[in-house]
Amino acid sequence: AKTSYEKSIALDSNDEEKHNNLGNVFLALGDFDSAVASYEEALDMNKNFVPALNNIGIIKQKRKDMGGASESFRKAIKADSESIQAYINLGVLFYGEGDEYLLKAVEYFDKAMAIDSENHQLRYNYGLALYKKGDMLKAASHLKKAAELAPDNPDIHYALGLTQAERNRKDLAVKSFEKALEIEPEYKNAQIGLAYANTIN
């Protein structure tokens, strides 16, 4: 993929999408410096190119530059107020920063919900934030919806199992952990979760 994109750029370098795609390859390879360079090439052509702004923010987050990540995601929203991915990224950024930022995370997830409530990534991350906040009922509601939207995602079923276990809903927790293991039999955390769920009275 890297070679193909590089050849394509050599033939026509005036395409921000191509530079962004090459950046995605470098990101997948863990070469953050080269990824950022490619994303910046895209932004040199179009400073409001939202995918590159979001991707630079993700790399800054991976590098623990939370302020820089927030700035990049906010730039993406300024460029496109309907960029659901930027709102999701900000929500994830804030709930990863600790309990004192959970309300801020929920605020951004709410904004994303106003754009597209059928996004499974949004529902999943919103559910995780609510789980950390201790609101198991709402967390379960979002995770159930996420599971409906992406039924083959084992992480969603595992997270749903955790919320159901916290609510002492043994049968529902067992069902969710078993579904996660049906999709991914070697899922260690789901195995642990299932063993725990079976001890619930």
C-alpha cells in the first residue's frame, strides 16, 4: 500500500486525499513522523482537510500531547461543524484523562449524537465513558445499541457484559461475554468476565 500511494503521488502530487492515505499507511506502521509529514502535505493543499486534522490529533494523543490533540480536533470541528469523528475523538480524549473530565467527554458525545446517533463507534465510546462515570443503566443502553449496529465486534459485547455484571444482571452478562467469545474465542478478558459473571447470585 505504501509503494502504491507513493507511486500515485509521484504521478499527481496535488491531491490531499492521496497524501492523507499515505499518512494512514505510515500510521498503521507506527511511523508517526512520516505520517505527520504526509498529513501536513495534505493540509498544505487544503488547511481545512478534516481527515488530516483528525489524524494529526490522534498521533498527538498517542504521543501524550493532549493539548495538541485537542487543538487538532477543534480545528477539524471549525473546518466542519458536522465532523462526528472529531467530536468522538474529543470525547475519547477527555474520558481518557481521568474522572474529572468525564462530564466534558459526555458533552462531546452528546454533540456527536446530535449529528448521527447510529454510529456504533460513538455509542461504544459513550457507553465506556458512562461506565467510568458509574451510570450503568445509560451505559448499557448505549452499548446495546452499539451491539445492534456492529454485532460482530467482540469489544462491544465485552463492555456490555461488564455493565450488566455491575448491575448484577447475571444472565445478560453471561450472554454478552459468551457472544464476545463466540466471535473471538481467545479473548482473555471476556473469559475472565464470563467466569466472574457465573459467580453472581
